[in-house]
Amino acid sequence: MNRICKIFGIKYPIVQGGMVWCSGWRLASAVSNAGGLGLVGAGSMHPETLLEHIRKCRAATDQPFGVNIPLMYPDIEEIMDIIVSEQVKIVFTSAGNPKAWTGFLKNHGMKVAHVVSSSRFAVKSEDAGVDAIVAEGFEAGGHNGREETTTFCLIPAVRRATTLPLLAAGGVGTGEAMLAAEVLGADGVQIGTRFALTKESSAHERFKQHCLNLEEGDTRLLLKKLSPTRLVKGDFMTAVEAAESRGASVEELRTLLGKSRAKKGIFEGDLNEGQLEIGQAASLFHHSETVEEVITDLIKSYKSAVGKLQSVNIAL
């Protein structure tokens, strides 16, 4: 049996990314109901909002689901208390040191995965005692690792560094990409962008439609002096590029970024003043889908790719 499916108790080795302003209970429960692992994204939620989403997700699915927690979250202790009191069984952590909370979560009977952008941090995650690792490449949306390593280079490097179950993330949105990740050493995939654009995503419809009209090259990795972030073309991206080209300081960039700009762009749909974040894979998709349609297509195209590969091998 696939190791990711066995650890998390799911049908398909497909995990939905815990994305800010996209990954509410509707998206998470839909992914879990369709055979993947849905994640409620705590990064854009106040503690009381997270509590509400966990309870609504549990009511909407009888399948396993989890919570993604950025470890730099300001109310991290309160968030962890909620996770324990609500008896959440699966936690994906990111943006921080896995040693800080992995032991605590494991002691409460939870399965823990940690998101990394390098083989060095994969080793640190294994040392911390995580159950699985998500290796996220440069192609991903939102906040990225400073290494800027592409998924095709990152997965084999992490595979050499650890024997833990491994999920590939960043630029993964099709069944063919799932197969490619598997060939490179991954046991499954974590998909963000394609799920962010589904009908069940909590992102604003204007944001979704804008991203569904993107072409190759319409995103850029910027804000590297602060935290590397993949942004979508638009007024804010243009302003960031102009500031960085003139050598803006960290403080100038912080001022430009301001507060709640990602919420304004992704959740409220302000395409001019908002911070729009999406992965490079967005340019592959141009029509709105439900979660069930996405997962059905992923499995169908994965099987088709396997068949094509077998035909090639026979010919060789």
C-alpha cells in the first residue's frame, strides 16, 4: 500500500495545500470526501475562526482531514491548544523549526508532516521526529524557500537525504506531474494552486477568474529581502518590481506590503491593491472545476500517463 495513504488513512496520495484565504472547511472537507487529504489552513485564521472551521469540517466529512499551521503564527500556543482540545489527528507544519512543536503534537497522538524547501531541512525534520515530509519547489505559489530550487531538482535531493514518506509540492497539478514526482522518489503529492481555484475554495471569485486567465510567465518570485513570495501580475506586483529595481530597503518593502494585503487580494478580490499569490501551475488551467472533478481528472490522467510510459518501455 502507498505509504502516504497508509499514514493518513486516505484513498489517494493527494494532499491539498493549507493555503491562506483559500483552505477553509468547504475545500478541506471536499478534498477528503473525494479521497484525498484536505487541510484547513490556519495561517489566515484567528484562533476562534480556526475552531469554527475544524468543527464544520468534521461535520462535513467522515474522512481524515488535517490542519496546516505556519509555526511563525503569532498565537501559536492558542492554536496548538485548539488542535489538542479538538483532537485533530493530522497536522502539517511549515515556516519554522520542526523541533519546536513536533514532539508536542506526537505526544498527543497526531501524525505530523513538515514542509521544507531543501534537503538540509528535510534532515532536520526527520531528526525532529516527523512522520512525513513535504518538499516544495520554487514553482509553488505564496511563500517560497530562499533556495529557489525547482521541484524536479528538490525531490531527488530530498529522497537521497531521507527515507521518510515524501510528498512533492510546487508546480504539481496534473496526473502526469504526479507520475513524474513518483519517478523522482516521491510517495505522493501536495497540490495547492489547482485546489485554490476550485469552486469550493474560499478565495474570491474575481481572484480565481484572474488566475484562470494567466499565461506562462505571469507570476514572479519577489520580496526576497523579506520572504520570497510568488506574486501574480497586477498593480501590486508592478509596484514591488519597481521598488526592488531601485534597491528599496527592507523597511520600504514592509511599508509597501502593509497589513492584510493578501487578504485584500485573495479573499476580497481586490485585483489592484491586493497581494495576489498563486503558483506557476495556474497557467495550465483555464476553467473552473469542483474538487471532485479535479481529483477524478488527476487519477484518470495519472493512469493514462502510466499506460503511455509502459508503451514506451515496451517499444524500447
